[in-house]
Amino acid sequence: MRFSRLTPWACGLAVAALIAIPAAASAGQDRTAAPAAARTAVSVDAYYAAAEGKSGAALKTALHDIVKVQSKVSYDGVWNALKVTDQDPANPNNVILVYSGRSQSKSTNGGGVNDWNREHVWAKSHGDFGTATGPGTDLHHLRPEDVTVNSTRGNKDFDLGGSPVSEAPGSFTDSDSFEPRNAVKGDVARMLLYMAVRYDGGDGFADLEMNDKVNNGTAPLFGRLSLLKQWNRMDPPDAFEQRRNQVIYDTFQHNRNPFIDHPEWVDSIWP
């Protein structure tokens, strides 16, 4: 069933407890990470201390300054990272495909029909960053997806409506937009909003921003913002998304998606 109205915020969304992370290889990272024990000893509240009490543009700036401190993963390294970040909780040999919702063997990554590949939720043409280390390899918006579904989504903005997507039950698409299944609508919104905070033009890449349009093409813009804000409210972070955020922080990039930890900050920054 597709969403027809907003559901209320759950009061006091709890941040996920720190989860034991598999000792996955972090091949592809471009610098040595601090020991995990030193990182996990810092509470989530302490991580965001510099943003405390801020709202609007000041909050966005504070969060940018926090999350830009990160390790970076190479594009080849993304393959192994996604096998850890998106592991099926019910089957450690599989990953969950973001739009399809299908559990699929980790070993079937590649470019063939029914393989899974690396989906850029913020399409890499929106800002023309390609697969460059940085926005092109940022795990906070890269997810496993069926090759055919990934191609169908292409670089479309997100909106409602269209025809059902083969191999992605509950997803729809038309000529200028893609609508993901209900269970990941909020995930998609929070990934895009993270990108708009993390990449502000100060590190050699385009200033990524949100707008309320589709057909953004190669502009460093993504929409539709008003709908993405609704999806953030309708589909709050679940255990899979929270674990994923923690794995990226502990094992790979050592930064967090603030909108998974604090989804209420979306409406503060984009009223």
C-alpha cells in the first residue's frame, strides 16, 4: 500500500545502541582509522556537541563541519564495504537491495543481468562528480541494487507516481522521476539530505543542494524536497538504517549521517 497521508513522529526516537560490527576488511580506505574502541567511546551526543542549540542555516553549517571529517573509500573499495553495511540481518552471506528489497548473495556483485551493483542514490551526474573519491564513493548514499533496476532509476529525481518497476515491488517510475518502495522512502530522503550537508563546494566538488523540482539534469540539485521531507517523517529510521550508519562510522568513513540520528533536524534546516 502506498502512503496517502503523514504519520505522527514517534516521540523520542532512540539512537541505536552500538552494535558489534563484523571485522570486515576496510580495503580501499585512503588513510588509517583510529582504533574502534576510541571512536565508540564517544557518545552520539558528544559527536554532535558543536551543533547543540543551533537551528536553520547555523545548524546546517555546524553539521557540515562535523561530518566532513571522514576517511574516504575508493570506488573499488565500495564493493567490499557494501557487503558489510548492507548485510542481510537474517543471512550474513547476502545483502539487501535498496529498491528491490531482495536478499541476494554478496558474491553476485557485477554488471550482468540479475547481478547487483553500486547505486548512487544522489545520482552522480547531479553535480558531475562521477565516481571520484569523495561524493562518488561516499557510503552514506551508495547502496546495493539490481543492475536492471539501477538502470531504470538512472539519474531521475524522486517523486510520486508512474508505472510499477519490474524487480522492485512497490517502486514506480515515469519519464522524470522515481518512487522507491515505502520501506525505504525515509532512507532515500536522509541519504540525499546528508549529501546536501556534507558537500558544500569547499573541497573541490560542486555545492550539492536540494530543490523542489524534478528534471534537474546535471545541475548539482536534487528534488523533490517537499516530498522528501514528508518521507523523512513517514518512514523514521529503523534498525537496519541505524546499524548501517554505525557500521560506516565504526569501520569505514568514521562520520555519521546526522538525519538518521536526529531526523527532526530536517525540518529545522529546511522549514
